[in-house]
Amino acid sequence: MNRSKDGEPNRSETRGSDFLQLDPADAPPGGLADWLAGRLRAAVADGRLPVGTRLPATRVLAAELRVSRGAVTDAYQRLADEGHLAGRGRAGTVVVAAPLDPAPAPRPERTTRPTRATTTSPPAPAPPAPFPKNPGADIFDVLRDLPARIDLSPGLPDLAAFPRAAWHRAERTVLRDLPAAGLGYGDPRGTPALRTAVAAWLARYRGIRTDPAGIVVVAGTAQALGLVARVLTREGIDRIAVEDPGSLGVRQHLAHWGMGTPPVPVDTAGIRVDRLRATGAPAVLLTPAHQFPTGAVLGGDRRRDLTRWAAAGGLVIEDDYDAEHRYDRPPVPALRSLLPDRAFYLGSVSKLLAPALRTGWILPPPPHLDAVIAEKRFADLGNAALPQLVLAELMNSGEMERILRLLRRRHRRRRDTMIQAIAEHLPTAAVHGAAAGLHLTITFPGHPPGPHDTAFHDTALAAAALEHGVKTHPLSWHTQRPHPPGLVLGYAAVPTSAITDAIAALAQALHHIDTQPATARAASNSASHRSR
């Protein structure tokens, strides 16, 4: 048997380290420490080893490279002497210097004397307007990146209220009890624990009685819309009617999956079912418990009429996006409780806990359940299991109810503050949707848009508000037909101390728009309408 002598490395074994892909075979003879120090120095310079990076222990790296520990220690010491590394005791050796600037690339030599034409740069293109009339698919990404002193964007819960301690406790409980098999691939519908917890939650709070086997856990409402759209497309459906006003984001998602979105008017009693029939669309997407963005609740007569429409073959997609957040009105049962065989029900924890969890659920009608499961399977094999199990623990322990009670009290105070500030600073504005939800919508009945967009327009107002440090949505983004100008104002994520300041700034922005000359207002509207 061929064995190496004790204490000598076996040269037949692979040498090298995944760390910086170091291979000592690249070192020149007798220059191992110099070579290693140079590789480390280069990694600090180009940012592969940023400040704060902990280097492997000299013993570990020497073993991986199958070289003497002294060579590694020597290389580390050279960079320490240069001020790039420092020993931190049990924390090990870390990078302490900012990355070295790489040598600047040489400038190309100028071979000819520049002419006037080459020295005059063309004018830089104007930056895209932040509030175009026809926003592109990335508009919400663009808007999120815009700095603002106060962010009144709708759709955000109070992220500061996320129950970090409770989540941590639930996570420890889950990991303590989770068998090894629970870390493998699971059911594409989601973990049984979360589906059971969701079924109980929906029975308690939304009046829906369902078997956990009929629930599919998804990565938020956005994925649910994609799954539904793909299932319906396979059935030959290419149009889903939507509320108007209605969510721009929802329309964008449906359009991405090839769906037409004919608009159906909404009034104070919800969607006009007679107008829905007139579209001839085979399916409709609704927010019946708290219509986005007007806040209307689908009334009893409309619900009965919608039930008749569905019984005649129509499909309902119910987006129950913030139904738990109500303040001044009794609860409204979900449509799914009335239409178990004709309604897709969509819910999530994005407005209750945080959008970052990317966790929601869909209850397909029984005839569509298998098709939705198949789409989910081939989309991602199912949501990550650990967050599902933690969420189930929060639901089963009563922690979610406690969070909901806390948020209702906090949101009610913020809503009341916003309504009071609007009455003081924007007395001509009409307030809509105050009884529930996470946002208000205000319209300006005295400011109808002109025939050539030379009068007041809400995109210009939103742009002026941003100049005053306040970010919000123009109502026209969420409409397809002509509608009075307005703004959609989120209040859930804004401290009460900032809400009054924000509304005062909106009043200043409105005054700025009102006092602009007609020609300047037309130019401002034209700029704000340019598509990205």
C-alpha cells in the first residue's frame, strides 16, 4: 500500500481553496508567501474582500492549500503591516482598510485637434417625468426609489409594527419541533400547518368555510393573479373585467399574462353589475369588502345581482386585500362565502404583517383547484416552508389577533388625524373610503380636467407634491375612463406627527398648481404626461 510518510502532505490529493479560488500551484518556486500576500492584496483592492470581511483562520487556510501554516501567517502579517488587516482575537483576522483604488486606466492619446463640432456636446435628454399620464410597468419601482420627506403611497402597512419578537419566538418553536423531513421538498399547495391555520382564520374573520385541502399558498396576490390568468387562458378566456377606478398594479399584472381588462364603473354601492354584463367579459376581478381605491363596499342588492351573473356562467376573482382593517362599519362577509363554486378568493399577509414575507393564499373554485395546483407546482414547487410554519404558529397562538387589534387602534388614530388635516388644509376636497383600509382617496370636484389637459390634472399635483417632499399616487393612474382628479393617500405607515405636515404640504402644492398661469400649467401637465 502506498502511503505518504507521517507529517508529509499527500501530493496526489487535490490542493487549493474555494476562498478566492487559491491554487498554490500558481505560486513561483520559493515565493509562496509573496504570492499569497499579492492575491489577498488584489482582492482587497478590487472589492472581493470588503472592509469587515473575516478571513479564514491561518490553520484552516493552510490545511486547504496543503502548505505550511507559517507561509499563510507570513502573508497575513504583511497585509497587517500595510494596514489592510487586523487581528481581532476570537473574531479572527478581518479587513480593516477601505479597498485600494485600482490603477486608473490610461487615457487614450488624442491624435487630432478637436473641432468645434466635437467639443460641443448634444443637450442631455430630459429626465423622465416621475408622474406620467401613461405609466410603464416599472412605475412603482421608480416611485419607490424617489426620495421624499413623507411617503403617503397607498398599500403599505405599518412596517415598524412588524412583530419581530413574536416572529423570533415562533421561529424558535418551529425549529425546535421540526423533524428533519420537514426540510425537504413539500406539497406545492403549501404546508398542511399553514393551510389549516388559514382555513381557521378565514372561518373566523371572513365567513368562509373551506377544507385546508382546497387552499393553495402562494407568493402574494401578484403570483395568485398570474396563476389564475394562466388557468383561465388555458380555458380560452382572454378578458377579465376590472373595477374602474381600480388598481393599476392589478391591471399591469393581468396585462402581462395576456389578459384584456375592460373597465366597469364603480359607484358608492360598488361595481355596476349591469355594466359588467354589457362588457360580455366571462370573468371579473373585484375588491368588494373595501374597493380600491374608492373604499366603496359592495352593497346587498349588487351582491345579489352579481350572484345571478355568476350563476349564469360568470367567474369572480375576489381580491380581499385589506378586509381585516375596518374601523367604523360592521364586517362584510367575503363573496367566496356566497359563491364557493364560482369565485377565486385571494388573500395575503402583505397588508397585515409585511409585503416582504411574500405569503398569501388562493382558494380556487373546486373545478379549477387541480389546474391551479399544477400551475403552482411548475412555477416554483411551492413556497418556502419555514416562513409558512412560523406564520402558522403566529395564527395558532393568537398572536395574529393581538397584532390586528394593535394595528386597528393605531390606524384609526392615523386615519382620524388625516381626515382632520384634510378638513383644515384642503377644505374643498372630498374624502372617500374612510371607514376601513389603509388609505383615503380625495377628489377635487371643483377642478375638472380640461378638454386639452390645460386645466388642473392630478399627475401635475402629485409632481408638485413631490417637490414639496410628499409622495403619493395620482388617482388617474388607477382609472381607465375619465374621472375627477384626485390623490390616493396611504396613512398606515406614517406617524401621526407627520400626517398633518404632509397634508399641509399637499395644500401648498395645490395652491402652486392653482396659481400657475394657464400656459405654464399646460406645460407642466404636458411634462407630467409624457410616458417613460
